[in-house]
Amino acid sequence: MKNLFLTLLLIAVSSIIYAQNDFSGQITNAETGETVFSANIYIPELGKGSMSDENGKFIIKNIPNGNYKMLISSIGFTTYSTEIDFQENINMNFAISPSAIEMEEVIISTPFHQLQSENVMRVERENVAELNRKGAVTLSDGISQMAGVESLTTGVGIGKPVIRGLSSNRVLVYTQGVRMENQQYGDEHGLGISSKGIGSVEVIKGPASLLYGSDAIGGVLYLNPEKYARQNETNAAVDTDYFSNTRAYQGSAMVKTSGEHFKILGRGSYATHSDYKTGDGKRVTNTRFNETDFKAGIGYQDSKYKADLRYNFNRSKIGIPEEIGKQSTDKDPLLPYQEIDNHILSLENKLYFKNSSLDLKIGYQFNNRKEFENHQHGEAEDEEEEMHEEDATTHPALEMHLETLNYNLKYNLPKTGKFETIFGVQGMHQTNTNFGEEILIPDATTIDFGVYATTHLHLEAWDFQGGLRFDTRSIDSEEVKAHDHEKGEDDTHDNHGHESSAIPAIDQSFESINGALGAKYNVTEKLSARLNLATGFRAPNLSELTSNGAHHGTNRYEIGNEDIEHEQNFQLDLSLEWRNKHFEAFINGFHNTINNYIYLQPTGGVKEGSPVYAYTQDDARLYGGEVGVHIHPHPLDWLHIESSFETVTGKRDGGAYLPLIPANSMTNTLRIELNDQKQAVTGKYMFLRLKNVFDQNHTSDFETRTGGYGLLGAGLGGNLSLGALKFKLAVSANNILDKNYISHLSRLKPDGISNIGRNISVSLKWMI
């Protein structure tokens, strides 16, 4: 393997071309011939771009020799895509066609940086600014507005993505180009990242092990950080948000500047929320939370080399709700609560050669998860309760440090005819260390290694993409003695009265070979079809292998199973998309078969006052899809009518339903967008949205049915210019009718606690 890396590197280095080129031209309207102002000209593989000026002219400097895709996008125009062979300075003029369809963006999460219309794999993409202006309280709340994506929630402050019925360790989250590791196996563990400083969100729905390895059998949530300022520009912005339901304030300040080669940005954010109020007017005690977030980046680029160093620090202090108790709008969490520090440091290095490139991404993460709760040791008397409560706020009952080192090395080979090919190596080294008196999972080391190859073939009407990958994961954990585990004698001693291990040590390895094959066919100029076949795998996590104790967040005693095998799945995706200037329609269908699906099964026993659940396995299948239309009738191009429906069903082999499967839902939206650049207020918009969630009667053995409900939302906003001052204003309201309802994916449902009621948000952004 070492020799292979050296050979690839030597081949690449031998072809270095030290020439650099300038690319200039002019953008015009294909129908009127007028110049187009503020059009984005972008070369995805290089990460370089420019914007057309008042005369439609642009220039991009320091482009290395090679063949690269170039994109031109502008609001109100169809995104233009072409390939250009850069061997010298080039001047070209382009005419782009007006369209009422929203402009397309580059998909970063798939390997060849295609537009969605060109991509073999369908990927959902949304700008975070668009999600926020719809009234999203958190990033987890925002992504639930995307087709096929929901959120598993504990109140408002804790949420994790659910993609087509799969969540937790079955869905990978990527940020800054590296996989995010923050003890995501737990239902009550949120994303741990602020939406501020995130530019866009991409969702791969289905197995993505070919690209990302273990744990991606359900899909990938890919968070793209905000971009640097354009070359030789400096930007700054301050934005604030207010949420009426949680009496919440959120603020963020950003500054970024770019020169000829270097660029830098920094952003600081803070949010504080009170307990949320349900539709019947009651506040859910201890759902309050605070979040501090800091993001920074330093970039460098010339014609041969590109580097991007990013850092994100996030501190979240989140209350753990247990009941509806004292009504308060305080914002400091009560006991019990979580305090989580998350550090993410990533470095991307990219070397450009003649028609090829070498890309190395390295990431380091440190996750410090603490949980504070009332200590009950049995010896505390009434007069000691105050002392124990003070001790609980200074000494966490649970503290885990998770350190993770990721790497991803890939070589983009020179194009061979119509083929583009990538070879890559990915890996991870991770350690989990306990410092608190409670131990949920043991100290352990996890090591991943994977090697893969993927290729793309482009023909006139067909696109094909496929690849293979081999992965191995090893998990080596330490033994946890009974006295360290704080269990009663009946649970921690054998029949002879000797102390036994609460959690035995494990040393296991899991291996898997996976592949993917997809095709996209342009049936006509307006109709395209996609078919994708993919396999994926997921190694069991430490909780599933080693649990032996009460899981207070779910009110059950969980027992792990060190004999469970890794999950292996196969998914078929079929999608059809019709698209013209004024009408879009799509239908996506999927069938996902999972062998050795890991789940919790009640044993019928009781320990420590909680019912006992044990991890076991069975084969399972999930199927369903999404269908939608988008109408923007001519000549009313400012009017947009959208409707979508999504459904998923999950069953075990015996016919029993899987838990935490979202209910079927339909969303209808009426939008008005006015983009007259000559008025004082530009980019004006209004929307009215109704989301209907149907009854969920297909429940697992330990779930109850959930009734349906409808939620009405609305919003408006625009951009205001007052001389040199520029503002963005947005007002939105969710659950306008203050409906009292319970989501099937709420972890507070077993306690009969409703979701959030009416919430009005006001956002103001000042751009400097």
C-alpha cells in the first residue's frame, strides 16, 4: 500500500505545470443582449470564482493548466455549465437564459462536484439562510424542512437528523469536510453545531459507504461552511434573531477578507433560550438551553496549491426535561443538564497538476460531554440535600472525552476520454475516556481504515458512476469493574459473592466490501431518470456492544450484546424529474434492505425500577419515497406553488414495525418573490405554508400510535438599502394556530408532553 501511494504521488508530481492563466469575459442576457450584473462565475474543482460587474465583465486569475468545469449562475437565470481547457489566458463571452427556476448550486458532498441536474445521485441541497428565514430555531429544526428528512427531538435544544427512517449512528454528519464525532449514538445527543457560519446543507439519502465508510447506511448530512470573501474584498455582518415562544435571543458577528492569495474569516455567535411553551400554554420545564459558537478560517491559494484551515468551537448547556413543573422563563438550565464542548480543527490541502489533483483532508476533534444531576448515594439526609445539590453543579456525574483524528487522501486521476476516476484512502483513530463517577460506555479505542475507487463516465445522454470500497473497523475497550460502575450488589456479584465485571473488555474487528452503481439518463431535454444501487455497512457502536445500566434519558435499563454482528444493507433508488422554465415535478422511490438490523427488545424484566431492554438483531427493510411539484406560471414568474409528499415504512422480518419511523406528511407552500433591483427594498418575498402530518399507526412493540396534525406557517422579508447601509429583514411565524400536538419522533412523547406551540421569529442582518 505504501508503494502504491508513492507511485501515485510521483506520477502526479512529474506532471506539475508551473504555468498560471487568467480567465476573463462578459456575461449577457441571451434574450435581450443586456449585460448581467452580479452573476457568479465559479470553477468548483479549484474553489475559485468571481462576480460580473456593472458591465457584465469578470476576471479570475491564477488558474493552473488543466481541464475544469466552469459554472455561471445568477438569480432569475438558468445555471450555465461547461468545461474549459486552460492552457493559456482565455477571454470568452457567455449568454445565459432567463428562467423562473431557482439557480442551481454545486453539490460538494459527491465526488465529482456536479450540479444537481448533472449528478448521477440525487442529493437534496438547501441554503441555511433559506431554512432560517422559514423560522428554524436550530440547525436540527431547519433540516427537518427538507424532503425525506426529519428530526428526532428532546424539546427544542436537542435534535438529530432522521433520513428516511434511520438516525443516530446510521446517519453520518460531515462538517468542514470531516466526519463529526460527538457520541452521536445517543438519542439525547444533539448535533452540537450552530447554524451560524454554515453556508448550505446537503443530504445524501441512502447508503453512502462508498464515499464515507462505516455508519453511512442511512445517509449523510453534509454541512458546507460559509465561503470566504471574494478576492480583494472585505465583508462584515452582524445579525440578530428573536424567538417569541422561548423568549430567545440569538446574535452573530462575522468579518472576512481576501487578498490575492490569502483569505481569512471569523465569526462569533451566542444564543439563549427559555423553556418552550406548548400549544396549551404550558412551559416544558428545563427545555432551556444556551449555546456559544466560534468559527474561524484561514485560506491560501495559488495556481498550484490550495489550503483551508478551519476551526469551530461550540459550547452547549442544555437542560434535560423530565416533567412539566414550575413555570419559568429563566434561561439557566436546572439539574439535570448537559454541558458539551466540541472542538473541530480541519485542514484541507490540495495540489493541482496537469488535469489531475491530490487532496488531503485532516481533522482533529475533541468532544467533552458532561452531565450534571442530583447525586443520590443513599446516605444523604434532608439536611445534606443542599450540599449535594451544590456538589452536583460542580462535579459532573458523567464526563466523557472523545478524541478523534480523521484523514482522507484522494487522487483525482487525469481524465481518460469520458472517464473521471478517483482513488482514495480514509481512516479514523478515536479514543473514549471516562472521568465521571458514572460510566455509560467504557474507555475504548476505535480504528477505521478504508480504501476505495470510484469513476464517472459522461456520454451525451447517459451518465454512469460506480465504485468499490474495502473497510475495516477495530474496537478495543477496557474492562469496567463493578465498583466503578456503581451498581447494586444483586447486579455486580456472581453466585459465589465475588465481585464481577459490570462491563467486560472487548476486542473486535469488523470488515466489509461495498459498492455502488448508478446511471442517469436524459430521456428528453426536460425529463431525466436516475437509478442507483448501493450497499453499505455499520459496525455496532460501544453502547450496543457494552451497555449495562439504566439509561435515564429513555427510562429503561439497557443491556448490550458483544456477539452482535455488523449491519449490512442494500438500497435501490429510482427517481424521475421533469423540468422546464415554469414547472418542475419529481418522484423518488427507494427500497432499503438491512441485514442484522440492531435494535432494543424488552425482556420483560425490571432492574433499578426500570424495564430491561436488551440489544438484539433481525433483518429489516424500509421503503417509501417522496413526490413533489413546483409551479411558477408564466407570466406570473413571481408566484411559486410547491407541494410535496413523503412516506416511509420500516419493518422487521417477522412483520413487526420498526421504532421511530416518521409519519407520512404533506407540505404545501405558496411563495411570492419579487426581485426588482431598481427599488429601495429588493429581494422581497412572502410565503404561506401548511404541513399536514398524518396518523402514525404503524408502531413498534414498545411505541403507541400518534395522532395527526396540521401546522400553519407564514413569513415575509426583504433587503433594504439606505445609502451605504444594507440590511436583511425577515419575519416568520410557525404553528400560527397554536396547535397542541405531539410528534411521533419526540422523545418526550412517552410522558405525554406536547411539542412547541406558536413561535414568531424576527431576524435582522446588517451587512457592512
